[in-house]
Amino acid sequence: MERFTLEVKPVALAAATMVVTGREDGTPGVVWFGGAGVGADLDPDTVLFAAAVAWGGASNPLLSALPDRICFDLSADAEAFSLVRLMHSELAAARCGSASVVNRLGEVMVVRLLRAQIEAGSTRPGLLSGLSDARLNRAIVAIHGNPGRDWRNDDLAVIAGLSLSRFAETFVAVVSETPAAYLRRWRLTLARQDLQKGDRVEAVARRYGYRSPEGFARAFRQHYGQKPLAMRGIAGEQRATV
């Protein structure tokens, strides 16, 4: 999760991806989270605050795996209720440092939303379903934690506590792609980030388990439609123009 920078900014309701509506007594009641306009059909009079949450966009597999719209009832989670109430206070007061505080609180809130979705499970195949499965969760976390390792299905099956055939079948059924395909996509996601920060192609290729820069370049071009060099340093250039 630390690979994706999260940013929370107050916005108009129509552009919000996180909306908090209040109870009759004016305290936070429900968090709505999803794509832009997630609160379009909500009563504006009940809205305590609306914010846009940027968290890596489509390149973040965790964010992409979430449902289009999440409704999180704060009455069932006292800690989340206190967290959202503090976010509301910071946004309303606009004191020195409020933006940083809201970012940190927003990150915690998104993590809690993600955990709640994982615990609830998912009805559609994908990463969220994989993380909801106690056996596959261990294998996916291992991939995320060490993407440069030469992972074999045998290794991952042992981590998951399943036979090789059962692991391979279950992974495809639950995550909707093979372990090798998921590993490849995760590596390329991380590689793109590193290139955008200015890392050298050769170093990135080695970091993520590619035997040669040429092999990495072919895989990168097939996935993103452009050469790795075209991505190098983009993030720094974008910061310089702000």
C-alpha cells in the first residue's frame, strides 16, 4: 500500500470520491466512497464534507479492485467514527497543517474501508476476492512484498498451504488470472513508478526479476504500449511544472 501516494482534498460534491453524510444530530453517519460523483444522488443538506481521494488511480490494483460504490456505516465502527469526526473538524477549521493532517487521516480511513471490504469478501473474481481468501492472501502478500523474487507456483502453493494443482486452480478461479500473470502485472506496475521517478531501465529490470533490459523493455512495451525510456523521469518533470 505504501507504493501509492494518497492525497485527500476537499472538493465540490459533484467531483467527490469520498462523501460523509451526517446523522440527525449532525455527527458523522455514513462514508460513501467510489468514483467521481459518488455522492451525486445524496441530499446536499446531509453532507458534512466531500473530498477527492487520489490513490494511484487505475495503476493501483487495490483501488481498482474495490466496488464502484462503498457505503460504510460509522455506527458499526467507533474508531472510524472518531477518525471521520476529526477529519471533519480539520477540514472545517482550515488551520495551519490541516491539509497534512487530513491526508494522514484520509489514508487511515481508506485502509479501514479496504479492510472492511476484504473481511466482507467479494462476489466477483479479482484481487479483493484473493485477499479475502485466507490461503491466497498469504501468497499475494508474499508477491507484493518481494516482487523481484523468481516466484514459482510451487513456492506460492507452499505459502498458501495448498497442493500445487489446487493452488493454481483456486488462484485462477478467485483472482481471475494465473499467479504468473498477476506477478508480471504487479512487477510492471512497480517498474513504471520507478521509471517515472527517474530510475535507470537496467536497474529497474534487475530489481523486478528480468534477465535482461531487452526482455524487460519488450514486456513493458506490450503492457503499456510504449518503451520504458518514454516513462523515465515523468514524475519529476510533472513536479517541476507545478
